[in-house]
Amino acid sequence: MAKTALYRLNRTAKAVSVDKKTRKEIAKDSGKPASKPIAVIPKVGTSALDNEKISVSVPTLEKAIDALQARAAAERESRTRNLLEDPSGSYVYLQVYLKKVFTETHVRPLQIKLGNPIYRGKDVCVFVKDPQKQWKKVLTELKVREVKKVIAVDKLRKKYREYKDRRLLVNSFDLFLSDKAVAPSLPSLLGKIFMEKKKLPISLTFNREGMRDRIEEAIQSTFYRVSHGNCSGVKVALTSMTREQIVSNVLKVIEAIKKFHMRDEKFKSKISGIYLSWEGAESLCLYSEELEAVEDIIGAAEEKKSQKS
């Protein structure tokens, strides 16, 4: 039922059949016979500047959120309560599809500050330079309650050599931050598991001046990293948030990503689709360029018919 209400989710964007009268009108304009049914193939733009035209209506977004929240509630009722389950809920994701396929590594992700933070009250781990004791003291004095663990590079190299240890580490924290000075060495030390979980550390400049503010700002943000291929995901909210909070976060993230792909020279691309999902649920379409083009064609045909009638 949700799919029917949400932007015609069950419709395909391959072609749209046009009624007999409209077929004749199109054929007349093109000079071709209209003896056979024709299909109108939507023409879509490829320029990154077209991202400016992308919009997601609040009613569409609210319907998607309602559908996903209803499904999540039903799943919670159907399963045995897990005492270890996070009461703040799981993450809500946006999936962004691009016209262009990227093979470059997006080293420094786009930081987007959220009105309703998703990492507030979560567990954060920070990777620092040696000596660990000195930096642990500095971070403890900052009194950022989300920072639960501090690991220096030498300890990371010695204590987390085995895959099982790195897997335990990646699953123990929601967000990883690092000193910019040690960031280049971390991917090889953390291994494939951190890439698969999309939890590579966010690098920050670590000096005493403004350090607490930078960490706090990171905790209040989400981070969009362009994946290899044409689809990237980004955390935008928590399932425990109200519909209004999720709507606010989603719209802010969409605007930031639109501008990023319009302006960033390395990752400039037209956005072809935006979907909303959360863990264990099927994603729902918020925007699709093919469906937008189809709607334009249908609207133009209907307008032409009304003018002639």
C-alpha cells in the first residue's frame, strides 16, 4: 500500500503508453504514421546543474517516513525484546544514485551539520598520535561525554592486528574520529572491515585551541562519502526521532548533497535518484529523474488535450 501512495513506486520508468488521441497528435507533429501504439521515452538531463531543479515534497517525504515507521513498529512487536538493543533506534539512510560512476576514493567526506544530531549520546572512539597517555588526558579534560575510547596508533597496530579484534572494535562504536596527522596510516591499520561498515574515521585537526568545538561539531553532523560506483548512502536520522525531525534532517542533507555534486570538480554529477530507507526495510523512492520526466510528458499531453477540447 505504501508503494502505491509514494510517487507511483510500482510504475516503471522505461516507457509510458499514450492514449489514441494523443498518439495521433504526436504523430502529426512528427510526420510519422500512428498506426501502432507508441511509447514515449523520457528524456533526462545529464548536467550537474540540473540538480538545482531536484525537489522532494514534504508530503511525499512524510508518507515515506510513516510507512517505514509503521513497518519498524510492526517488526519490534513481532520479535522478542532485545535488552541490548539501542533505545534511540537504528539509523535512517538516504541512498543517492548518480549518473556518473566514480572510481576515485572520496578521502575527505562532505560534513553536513544536522538540526537533530544522530550521534548525540552515542559512543565515539578517537584515534590519536603517540603517546596515548598524553592525548587521553587532553581528551578527558575536554569532557565530551560521547568520547568513550582513545587509541593511539602504536596501540592500534599492536592490539588490533587480528581481524576479530578489528571487527569487535568497529561494532563497538557509532562514530570514529581521528587526528588529521595520523589519518593517512589508518586505512591499512583498520582494514577492510571498516570500509565495509562505512566507518572510516573522520579526520580533524587536533590542537588545544578549538579542539572541543571541532569534536562537538562532528558529533552534530553526518558525513557523505561518495562510494565507488554510482550509489552512495548517508545516515540522516534515527528511527526514534519524530517525523518532523526526520523531515528536517532529510531535506537539509538533500540540499547539501545537491550543491556538492554541482560544485565539486572531482565529484560533479547529475543525481538520478534519491531513496529513503532504514535497516531491514525496503527503500522508498523520494525522487527519480525518470519518473519526473514521465510526469512532465503526461502533464504536457494532458494540457495539450485540454486546450484542444
